[in-house]
Amino acid sequence: MNPDRRQGPGDSPPQTARALLTRAETDVEAIQDEDWTARTAELEAVSNDLTAQVAEYWTQNTELQINIAIDKVTEPTPQGQTAVARFLKIGVRDARHGFTNSFDDRSTGFRWFFSFLAAFSEFETRQADGGRPLIILLDEPAMTLHGRAQQDFLRFIEERLAPTAQVIYTTHSPFMVEADKLERVRIVEDLGPDVGATVTREVLSVSEDSLFPLQGALGYDIAQHLFIGNTNVLVEGTSDFTYLTVISDHLKSLGRHHLDDRWRILPAGGAANMPAFVALMGRSLDVTVLVDESRHGMQRLRNLVEAGLLTKQRLVTISEITGASKADIEDLFDVADFLDLYNRAFAVSLTIQGLQPGDRIIDRISRTEGADFTDHGRPADFLLRNRDTVLPVLSATSLDRFEALFDRINATLPT
């Protein structure tokens, strides 16, 4: 390499080191001061500044401390003698886990992010000193980082690079797409040898593969904004949502106990999805789970309780209210009440006397009809559409059970 050539940001480890010092408003001479007090103060100032920089844009672990030191090594010279060489040593202390290792021993993603922070911060300095306007082109940046770190990187671009330079980057990652700034996105698509590559902002004209990163970004954004606070009740499906919402409103109108207005009822889209939902989101949301004990996945939910991902108090089963083993939400209704709802929803005329014996109304209907009852949503939909005629004639047994369930759920509200 031509020694006279001026290196750009990120061209080499020495250049990155110089950029770090520039970022901390110091230089090689200052950190090599022969006076121990002055040298130590300068190194500590550099370390503190870089620690603050990393903490601001590396939110996965905010307890990292950057330690800059000058180390010495004895090296042979061409004349057969020895000389003492000084070099910059970067250590990273992890206060969360109580250990220190060298910068080179950190993860590939962290080393990339840290070097990027240093190198491109030099652009800020050049611009502040009246440098020429810049266009920064990045090809698939942050690919070694996981999703949350990629979002930190996006924030770095928005807050630090974009105010001083135009930034253009390519990506296949949905985490590198800002869902609230889709007007900035252009989709590049290869349409074959006859047409070649095209660039468009019209999402309706591109293939599903090309559209996937945008769909992923929108889905992630919706998921992040769907859950507000910790007052969420996770239920299996929309029928549970309907029963709880409609009857809670009815009890409230009667001046009786009902679901606290702070609760947000979230259907999981099936019992099998509930353990995965809790494992992924329960740690941060601290949800309350309402489940039919007979459902698939109940043991997995209990395993999550044992693993500390869900507190035992916030795993609520219908059986706790009815006293019957493996009860379904339909068992909160008095048998006569639900059978009337079922008959009107399906236009049939089953009677209590004609039902097969048992504890669970769904099981009794299935055995009586000779087929598994799977359309749970239809009676719930009938209740929703005909609440004015159904709710006034519900028995005291049904209302008391729902009221007891609401008291049990309300008792799990975070304080």
C-alpha cells in the first residue's frame, strides 16, 4: 500500500484505532504522555467516552465498559538488538457477567458494530470541520447482527449519519426496514435477461420474494405495537374473546364484578400457539394466560411456569372455577344455558335428557351427535349477534361462574 495514500474509515485496524481516538477527541501523543497522571487521566477519559458511545447504540448489553490501555512489547530489530514497542489495547469488561476480555475475543457482530461506530464517526468529524458533502453507500450492512442490534444500527444511521450525509444501503433483512418510513424504500428486482434489474417503489408490482422484507418489517412492527403494557389476557381463540368480552360487559351493566377495564384480551390463534407466545413475549409482557386444561400444550405451559417464564398465579384454568377436570370455557355456562345457545346457533333441538353423561358439555354434545364438536366460534358468534335476547335469560349459575373467573383474572393484575 502506498504510505502516502490517505486511508478512509475502516480501511485498516490502525485507521480504526485512530478513528476511536478522534471520536474521543484525543490523539496518539496524548495517550502516550510520559507523565503517569496525565496519561492515565487521558486513557480513562477515552474509555469513558467510548463506553458511553457503545451503551447508547448497543442496547443488548448496556453494562459493557470499554477500557483503553497502552501496553508494551519487546521486539527484535534488524540490527539484532531489541526495542520496546507500545501498542493500543482495547479491553471490554462485562459487568453483567463479571469478566473482561479483549476486543478481538468479542463476537463478530460486536466487533463489526464497534469498528463501524468508530470509522463512520470520523465522517461526522470531517463534516463538522467543513468537509465536502458525503453520500454513504452500504451493501448489506449489519448482517452479522441479530434483529435487535440491527435496529440499534438503524437508529445510529438515523441519529448520527443521516443528519450529515445521505445514506443509501441495500438489505434483505426485515429488521433493516423502518415500517413507518416505507416511502424511503425502493425495491430492486431482477426480471431476467430481457428486462434486467428494475428499481421501483410500487409494492403491488413486485414478486412475493421481493416483497417479503417489507412484509416482515410490517409484521414485526404490528407485533411490537399490539401489546401495550402488561395487562394482557392470552386466550386460545376468538370464541374465548367473545364470551369474555360480551359477558363482562353484561356483568358491568348489572353492577357486578367484571374484567378490569385495563385488560386487553389477545387470541393466540389456537391452543398450540400459546406456549410459543408466552415463551417469546411473556418475559417482557408478563401476560396472564387463560386456558382450557384439556387443550394440547397445557403441559408445555406448565413447563414454562417451572422455567420462570410464566408465574404460576398467572396461569388460569377453567377447571379452577368449575371444579370439573379438564373443563372448557363453554363449561362456565350452565348446561341448559349453553345447550340453548348451541341449539339456536346450529338450528337443532338437543335436550338435557338426551345428552350423553359427563362433566364437559362439549364432550357430551360430541358423543351425542356422533362427531367431534370443533366449530366453537358459531355459538359465540350467535351470542354476539343476539346478546339482547340471550344475556337477560342467562341463569345465575352462568353469571356467577363468569364473575368468579373475572375475579381470578383481575387478581393477577400487576401492581
